[in-house]
Amino acid sequence: MHETPYPWQAPLTATIKARPEDFRVEEIPATLPEGSGEHVWLEIEKTLLNSEDVAVWLARESGAGRGRVSYAGRKDRQAVTRQWFSAQCPPESEPDWETRASAWNAAREAAGEPGAVRVLQVARHARKLRTGHLKGNRFEIRLSDVEGDRDAAETILEAIRRGGIPNYFGVQRFGRDNLAKARAWLGGGRAPRSRNQRSLLLSAARSAIFNAVLAERVRRGEWDRLLPGDVANLEGSGSVFPVAEVDAELEGRCQSLDIHPTGPLWGSGASQTDGEVQALEAAMATREPELAEGLVRTDVKAARRALRMVPGAVDWRWEADDLVLLLELGAGEYATGVIDAICVPRSEPG
């Protein structure tokens, strides 16, 4: 995975995720269930489990099969997270979810396996929960035994609050070896049999190229300003438009966080960029030929992602030697970026 530099030098060292409770995530849903329909929606709190673990359990308990269980976004394993799932399950065959959850937790504990779930809400809806259908996530993150310059850290957090932060994909996107597996497959190896695994590897490949482009623009000091030939993104939307020339109006809109420069989610289709920006992105892609060429060959459609992330909220408090971060981020945005900007981790279990 490529290095991910930031505009600031991290002034703190701390222990990250000393316990699962040190990293709490609450999903902000885009839609809530209406109360009737063929799909059961469940809000579940999980600890030391990933989202796919819970989806497989729901598929088994509901009898729906994995293909009829869905969730909006993947959540960390080494954490306590709350998110919604849906399963296509007739009301007459729906199990008692609290009883099933208790039994699963007990079975895992008896087998010495980590992880537990808690069912918070159950309701019916006419449609399934689709991937990406969420507003964002709220985070409460505890950095333990913090050492370093607290004033400098707060200055960086204020800068992030006012002007955003490089919008890197976090390490979660790459897993332990997803990028190596993606290079092997897209370089001519055998495709994974699982559709979910193929999706993970394609996402890792696109994320690696995007991060490489963003890292280079951070090094050049160009991650938060528009260049001629850029493609701009309208804040809070998926709308993008080409920037042939950068005039005072566009500069002002970029400075006020109304629009952002974007980077490539590599794939098939003509590049929307031009000039120096197009050349930079092509140069970064040529450093990963297996990934870039494989993404085009598999006909993944090219798209754009903002280079700058503007958190909905950035707050913090000190509790003795611990720093507690309170963040609200949009869908697809990573809290680990804020941590990396201010802190060098001392350790991170799991």
C-alpha cells in the first residue's frame, strides 16, 4: 500500500484500540424501515466481528440465504459498532432475534471465539437495504496514554474542522492481503470464486491508485485546490464537472469548501481530466500496471472521488492522558485519516 502523507506532522503518540470500546461507530441511516414489508431490518450492535460475520449469521437464522441479506457499509471488526442489516424473510418464519443472538453469543463464548451481537431494533420494510445507502457514521474514538504536543494536535484538529483533510481510503479497505491478491488476480491469475471477494479486491485495487494520486498531490501542496484540467466535485453530492481553467469564482468556491478537486477511481472509460492532472494520474497508474490494466480489462467503470474530506463534525475532549475524538463523517469516509493526521500509533491490536 502507498504511503499516505498529510499536510501536518503528527505531534502525538498514543495507544490505538487498546480495547474494542475505544473505537465506537454508529451508522447514520439514509432510510429507516416503515414498519411493513417482506424485508426485516435489524439494527445490531456488534463487538469484535466484521459486518460479513453478522450477515452470514442472519442468513442462517432467517433461512433467507446470504444473497438475500444486505447492509449499507462494512464496519470495523476491532470495535463496537452499530449498523442496520436487512433480510428477506416472511413474518411467519421470522425467529425471535434476541433469543437467537443470545444463543450465538453463548456458543461463541463456549468455543473460545471472540465477538458478540446485540439486537437493538427490529422492523419491517418493503425493500432491502442497499450497499452505500447511508448518510454516514458517528465515531467516538479514544486515544490512550497520549504523549506529545497537545496544543499542536488541537491546532491540526481546528484546521481539519475549518478546511478538511486528505480523503484517503483507510487501511480497512485493504485488509491484510487484499492488495496482493488483487495484483495476482488482475495480473493474470485465477479470479476469486466469491462475488464478495471479487468486489473486495476490485475495491482495494481502485483505492490503491486513488491513494497514490492523492499522496502525490499532498506532496505538491495541491490536494485542496483546483488545477486546470481537474474534475471538481460538488460538496455533499456525487455531482462532478470538468475544470478547463481555474478562475476567481472557482477558487473562491474551493476555498469555501463548496467544491473539491477529485481523484480517479480507476476503470474503463475515457478520462475526464486533462493536461497536467491527466498526466499525473496516468503516471501514478503506470506504477501499478497489474491493477490499472486489470481494472480496465474487467470493465469496472471509471469514477471520481473527492480528494478532500470535510467532516460534518470534529470535536474532542481530554480525559487525563486520553484524547477522545468525536467525529461525524459521510459515507465512504474514514476516521483513521483524522487519527493519522495527529497521532503516531504506539500499537493497534488485531
